[in-house]
Amino acid sequence: MTGQFTQDAPETECLLDSMRQDVIGKPLVRIDALAKATGTATYAAEYPVKDCLEGVLVTAPFARGRITGIDIDTCLACDGVVAVIDNEKLIARCAQGTAGEAPVQEVRKVAYWGQPFALVVAETFEQARDASKHLKITIQDDDLSDIPCDPQAVEPENQQYSSQGDLPHAMTEAPHSVDAKFTTAGHASAAMEPHAAIAQWDGQTLTVHASLQMLNYNISELADAVGLEENQVRIVSRFVGGGFGSKLGISAETVAASLAAMQLKRPVRVAMSRQQVFQCVMRRSETSQRMRLAAGKDGTLQGFGHEALVSNLPDEQFAEPVLQSSEFLYAGDNRLLTLDLARVHRMTAGSVRAPGEAVGMPTLEVAMDMLAEACSIDPVELRLKNIPDRHPMKGTPFSSHKLAECLQQGAEAFGWDSGLRKPRQRREGEWWIGTGMASAARVHNIAKAKARVTLNPDGTALVESDMTDLGTGTYTILGQIAGEMLGLDPSNVLVDLGDTRLPRGPGSGGSWGAASIASAVYVACKAIREKLTKYANVTEGELNLKDGGVEGGASFAQLLGDKELREEGHYEPGDIEDDYVAAGFGAYFAEVRVNAFTGETRVNRMTGAFGFGRVLNERTARSQCQGGMVWSIGAALTEALHFDPRDGHLVNCDLAEYHVPVNRDVPELEVIMVEERDPAASPIQAKGIGELGMCGGAAAIANAIYNACGARVRDFPITPDRVVACMPD
Amino acid sequence: MRPFHYTRPESLNHASQLTASSNAVPLAGGTNLVDLMKLQVEVPRKLVDLNRIGMETIAEAPDGGLTIGALASNTATAVHARVRSDYPLLSRAILSGATQQLRNKATTGGNLCQRTRCSYFTNIDQPCNKRQPGSGCGALGGVARLHAILGTSAQCIATYPGDMAVALAALDARVEITGHGSHRSVPVRAFHLLPGDRPERDNVLEAGEIITAVTLPPPVKGRQIYRKVRERSSYAFALVSVAAIVAMDSGRIARADLAFGGLAHKPWHDPRLADLLIGEQPSAALFDKAACLLLENARSHGENEFKIPLTRRTLAAVLAEATEIDL
Ligand SMILES: Cc1cc2nc3c(=O)[nH]c(=O)nc-3n(C[C@H](O)[C@H](O)[C@H](O)COP(=O)(O)OP(=O)(O)OC[C@H]3O[C@@H](n4cnc5c(N)ncnc54)[C@H](O)[C@@H]3O)c2cc1C
Ligand code: SF4
């Protein structure tokens, strides 16, 4: 049986508000927390598989050209080596999120430094790794001087252009304006668990334990890559040690392990080295951006321009959607938004947590700070003044909009001083102290999803889907949804995820996971409730379920005898997506200290206030917000991919040299959740939260640096050398 | 990683004999060596594990100084009561490096001998004169953000990345070395070499020589400061670091032992700085003069240009703190 729901109109009534179990929104601890903390949660590479061979990927040490020959003999002669897989089905790039088909497979045509082209398989990992260094190739590399590795040096393609009114005119007419250029560095997802897979082939079915985010698409990608039907492929991904976009689509290890297992008829494990993870999975594109803001005397925006240049490999569709929230965040009649894409030979650019806003919002929000200064207006006030009623170009209404509340509540909690702001006012010893703020915005995404729910007469339930949990708490919130709807303590709900044998979920990505899969579970539970009304002989409105049965009445055992109730819930976004602008909003406030001598910046404290629809679990939602704010600190101060300008190789490719924030960089992070219901976002009235926390936070820090020491740095990350270079002495 | 032999001798003599053979290297905490072996940057045929020789003690020296065994862990050294009271500079320098877990494994000898973090050195698909003499220097003309500005050569612009040795250079400690049946003692300031035209050599150790200890001279009066500048507040190598022991006498500088990290292929010690500073009243102008002297021959390589002003500013901050003047 199936419950089907397609959302074409706002859902103002949601059953979750009238249920009796009272577990929705509660700060339940993640049910897998203990297993993870004690090391008993099994990650992709950790499954004990008998007779497993070990594979090591071999990558190209040049950025563009052709591999004309691979001499495998020396390699095959090495101890323990079983095979060298160099077949034409290996993938050269990772699949983009939601691709659903194999990515570029021409491994011998090299498009970036570090592109995988072969797999060495041996009895032990050490043997495979050693032998992989003996693989000799003959190459025909293109003229090095001709390799475009610098996005500024190539003629870009226009990806997006929208214009309204006359921005240049508005800029010259306006009493106040800002015209500023920015750059942001490329980022790596830097998930803790490296990409890994164990593949097994029994002659009919390919079973792969992998670390992937979106099994619903990955199964099609993998089947397409290795030439099987989808029903011959099973992917299992029960725990994922972080993905942040880098595991949206399949990567080389999964395909290579599969091909090797199929060829050798033995299980094969392939785990990327940390360096390979950096060199050949998704990067976030570096950007260069120009912001133009024109405002009236009172700060009302009249012109809004945001132009960006990003990069990707030839033939890739993806262009970092820098302007995504700029389209609707602030008013202004004269608008110009352009996005250009330069084709360069660096590894595939794709989704890294909050693609677009992660780098578009910080620049916009620094420009807003500059405008506030130009207008002598409090920066919070400037933002409040410019919140549009509707999408400034399309005229569509917002599904819900909590920016004003977030700004106000955040300012109050932080103790924001709305007086006139001037840099270099507070000094403690060697340190300049300053504060800054920024808005947050992130488009709301939602995806179609299926889940199966079984209510057992013993008062337990089972929730099943191929949805993944990246450590975010999906297992836990689904137990809460089913528990709330069916009147069960969440500890009595078993949630089974991460296996393509189960109904197709939405996958985890673009912050859509929780709202989409929870909606499917909600739809399934609704269908079960409908059946229960018959057993209990009441209407839906009278069906009060709690603690394993009808509240104050029959238990499920009494009601159902030995019959279980099983329903699939199918949820689809529907037409409503075109009728509303749906987005999460928020505000950040940061206090930093900047060393007057060395330019080192440390964040003293940070407050974030966010509105993202219904809170499903207060603890996991808070963790997402905090995680996003930690990423904001990294984007603001330390994270940058460095490419060699001559051969395009990635220079810093491990966690010692690619600097994500460490504990000591992260102060107490205060999170305020501005509770709301968004009836157009999803039937459970929830929006995405996984990315909102890092959509502008870097600007709050950048603005605080300016307020502290007077250095207006427009290049992210704001490293000590850049602060020193901009600091007035 | 290449297959290798592993031995664990029980005596220093035996260890030294074993390491005298070609391509045999000592293993201490392994936090640097093993990483580099995995990357095939280091491909020793034989590892000689020093952990059973009994060189981990930290003991009083007859002259009132302190002897720190080559196998004493960085943690043990940093928390040692006498180190903390008499050589706080050393304690702070060690604690500013790496992470707790790494410091628990890392040793005195290994720390002194840790290799450069130049990313062309650690990427075997890039040219590097240090790893493969004659192959060229990838960092020259490449991304050289963390590279040296002092004492570089046309062959190599790498830095010695450590912190502990910078403090030891300021403290004028000595490296005790045993090998081929004899013993020698080398000042830390002379232990590391400049790259010149033999960048493959980091320091004066010859095959078969083993560091047995580091000896600290009797403690001296003065304020001890270790300042490490970096973009993230922990778990990062120094962009620039300054180790300083500064004593004042009636408003004038009486001692100024300074050493610098992140600037060169070795902890940088310039004896002219003490000559310039001693006997003078501290002032911004004086500190500036010291920086000019220090950086007289500084040469940047693209992105590391910032190290020149950063060194100047950091030195001023440290001297101001040490002499208690406001700048
Ligand atoms: C991620 C990371 C971050 C780090 N950050 C810092 C930092 O911020 N600051 C810092 O100073 N260091 C840092 N380190 C480096 C760390 O301090 C060194 O790895 C450590 O000190 C090496 O000591 P070990 O005993 O493990 O040496 P090993 O790895 O065992 O040996 C290193 C070298 O020394 C030789 N050797 C060891 N003992 C002797 C001996 N007695 N006689 C002769 N030769 C010997 C070995 O043959 C080898 O060549 C970091 C390391 C890592 C991995
Ligand atoms: S700087 Fe030295 S270590 Fe780095 S690539 Fe050049 S020669 Fe090698």
C-alpha cells in the first residue's frame, strides 16, 4: 500500500502539531552517537570481508594530455600484485550531485593533475601501494605553457545573466554607493572519512559498501559506469563519515573497486589516500566577484549588482551558483546579476557544503557593511530596511521569511551596539577588538522521496529507505517523526537506512535530506493512521496515539492482533516550487580580536540566529548550525586550496596543510533557532538547515576585523599577511 | 611504502653500527619518518628503532644545566618541572607545535631532525633537489608561501619547520652525538645546515651518528618568550616564530638571545642582533634597526614576500613585550 503526496499548495495544517507523543523537536541524542564514539559504527572500508583484495588508485602526474601507453609488467612483477585494472570503464572525474549517469570515463585523456587512470590490485594494501609507484606510463602531454590553470587568463563563458533597470545609471545617481571587488579561494570538503569502497561480485549482483550521500542517484551512476542494470547493483552506505558534497556522486574508488571485483571475481577494497581525496574529488571553485550597491540617503537600495567568475573543467555543467541568494535577499530596482565560467584544468568543481551562498553571501555581506558605513547607518538597520516583500525580479512571494526576526533576536542576544560604528576603538594589549554582523540566506531545496513504515502489533515500528545519514542525525529524526505520528517512543522505532534494497529516498545533499525524507515518512505514517482509524473506529481527528496504542485505550496488540500495518510514503515537491521563493534566513554576529602586530585574527564569540521552518530535533539542528558556523570561521580565516600556477597541481593536499579550523579556533557558538512553520516548504513545514550556518558567516568575521583594526580585506581567507597589508599603521 | 627491514637494538653502539650501513635510518617516534615513508619520500632499506636503548631520561647536568635524552618525548620535556621553571621558552615552543597526540610520540632527536614541510619535497611527482639531488627545485617559481627568506640558495628555499629547535637555538643548547665509537657535541646553532648546493643534507649528522641528548646550559636571567605566528591557532607550522631571552639592567638591554623560525633552512640566529641591542634603551627605533639588520639579506620568492614585514612586526612585538615598553 502506498500513501502518495504531491505538494502543489501550502500545507497550513500539519498533523505533527496535534499529535500526543510529544517527541518532535525534542533534543534527542543521535541514536548512533555511542556507536560512533566507541568505534563500533562500521564505515565503508571497515566491513570484514573474506578474501578481500586491496586496490590502490594510480593518478596522472600532469594536468593535460594523453596517456599513450601503460606498461603494467614491472608492476605485475611486484610482490603480491594480482592485477592492474586500466579498463575504459574507469571514471576520470567524479559524478556531479544528482547526475544519475556515469561521469566522464576517458581516463587516458587527462584533464587535471591527479586524475585517476588505473587501479593496482594486490593481496595487501602495502603491496598495492608500493606496486602502484612502479606503474610506468608513456604520455603525450600538451605544451605546459598552454595549460590554462588560471581562471583569470581564459575567456569565460557566460552562465547566467539577468538585468533589470539600469544599474550603472543608478550607481552614478545614488547618494551612496559601493563598488568593490572580492576574491574567495577554492575549498575542499575535507570530510574526515576518505572515499572508500568494498565491492563484491557473485556473478549476478554487484554489492558495494561505499561512502556515498545519494544512493538513489549513485545506483544509476554506478550501473551506468560498469555496464550493469540497476537491479544487478546494490549499494550499502550505513554510515558516512562526512560528505559535504564530495560524496554526492560516485567517485573513482567505487567504480574501480567494482570493475576489479567483477574482473577478478574476488572482493576488492579501494580507499583513497588523503592526498587523493584532495586531488581528485570535488573542489569548490575559487571565485572573483564584483559587488555594486547603490542606495538613497537613508540606505534604501536602488541598485544591486553582483557579478562573479568561477571555474570548472571543460565539459562540466556545474558552475558555483554564487548569485543564488543575491537574487532575492535585498530590494533594489536596478539589478544586474552575471555569472561567468572559466574552463581550467583543475579537478572537477562541484558542490561543497552550501554551493553558491558559501562564497556569494560573504562578499555581498561585506559590501553591505561598506554601504552601511557609507550611509552612516547601523548595519543591522540597513538590512532591516532592505528586506523585500517579494522576489525583487520575479515578484513571487516568500513562503516564509524570518530575516528580520533573526536580525533582531541575534542582535539582542549578542548585545549588538547599534551606535555609530568606527574602526579601531577597542584595544586590549596587542589586540584590537571589534564586532561585525551579516545576514544569512540559503535557498530551500526539496526532493522527491520514498520511505516504508511498518507498525508492528508489539508496539514497535520499522522505517526503511535508502536515505543516508552523514552524521547529521537522520536516523534519529526519522524515529522522532514516526514516533510522533504513531504514538511510539522513538526508542521503539527501528530506522534502517543506507541500502539500495530499500525504497528510494532523496539522498543527503543541498540541505534537502531531512525535510524530504521526513515528509515521506510522514506520508507513510498518515496512511497507517488512516488504517488505524478503521481498527479503532474513530476519525483521524479523534485518533490520539501515545506510548504504543490509543491514548488511554487499546494497545496496538489489542487493536491489530497479529497483523502489522505497512505503508510506503511517496512524497513529491510538486508545482509549489514555482509559486514561492523558499529559503532559510538568519543573521550572524561575531566579535574578533586582531593582533596589531601580526595580523592574526581569533574569533572571541559568535552568535547565529536562524529561521528554517520546523525544528525536528533541537540538538541535531543546533549541531548543524554550529557546524556551519565553524565552516564560516574556516572560510573567513584559513581555508584555501593552493594550485601551482605552472602545472595546475594542488599544492596543499592534506589536513596538515589545508587548514580547517581546529578546536582552539572555535569559541562558544551561540545558536538561536527562530521557530517558524513554512507551509510551502514541505508537508512537515520544515526547511533545510545543513548549510544555512555557513551562508554569510565569514562576512560577520570580515566585518568584525574591519571594525577591530581598520583592515578591509576583500580576499578570503583573511590570513595574517592580508590583514597586515591592509591595516592602517 | 617500500618493504624494509626493522631492527630494535638494545645498545647505542649497536644502533650506531646498524645505522652506519647504507640506507639505514634511526626511528624514534616515527611521526615524521613513517609519514614520509608512506609517501615514498623516504625509502630506507632498514629502520633502526632507538626506543629500547634507554635514552629517554631528563637529568641534571653537573654544571647546573639539564640533559634531555634524545628519546624523551616532547610532552615529557615540555612538562618537566625544571624545564618549566628555568627554560619556560623551551616548554612553550614545544607546546606550540603539532598536537598533544603527536607530542606524546615525538622525541627530542626526531624533532631536531624533522624534515621540511615543503610540499614539493613531499610530492614525489614534483622536482625537488632535497629529495632527489639535481632534479630541480619545484618551489622556486611555484607556491612558496611558507618558504625561506634568509640563507636560501638557488638549489633550495625550504625552511626547517620545527619550533623546539628555535627555542634551543636561543638557549644555546648543544646536541650530543655518538657515532663510530666517538662522541661529539655540536651547538644547536650549528647543527642544521644551510641548503647551499647540497640541500639533501639537513644537518651535520653523518651516517652512523645518533643523537643521544640535548644539553641545556645553566639557566640565565631574563624574560623568556616564544611567539609563533600562524593563521590558525593550533596545529599549524609557524609563518614566523621568535624565541627570545631578554634581560634588562637599569632600563637598558643586558641580554638579547634571539632565534627565529620559519625564515630559513635552520633556526636562525644572528649574533649581530645581541651586539646591536645590548646596552641600548628599548625603543621602536631600536627594534626597527634590529629588524633591518636581521633582514638585511632577506629575499622573498613570490608569495612569501609577506614574511619580511611580518618578521619585522613580530620582532617588535616580542621585544616590546620583553622590555615592557608600549609601542
Ligand atoms: C600534522 C603534524 C603537525 C606538526 N606540527 C608541528 C609544529 O607545529 N611544530 C613542530 O615543531 N613540529 C610539528 N610537527 C613535527 C613533529 O614535531 C615531528 O614529527 C616530531 O618531532 C618528530 O619526532 P619523532 O620522534 O616522531 O621522529 P621520527 O619520525 O621518528 O624521526 C624523524 C627523523 O629524525 C631521525 N631521528 C630520530 N631520532 C634520532 C636520533 N636520536 N638520532 C638521529 N636521528 C634521529 C629519523 O631518522 C628521521 O629522519 C608536526 C607533525 C605533524 C605530523
Ligand atoms: S625548496 Fe628545497 S625542499 Fe622544496 S622543492 Fe625546492 S629543493 Fe625541494
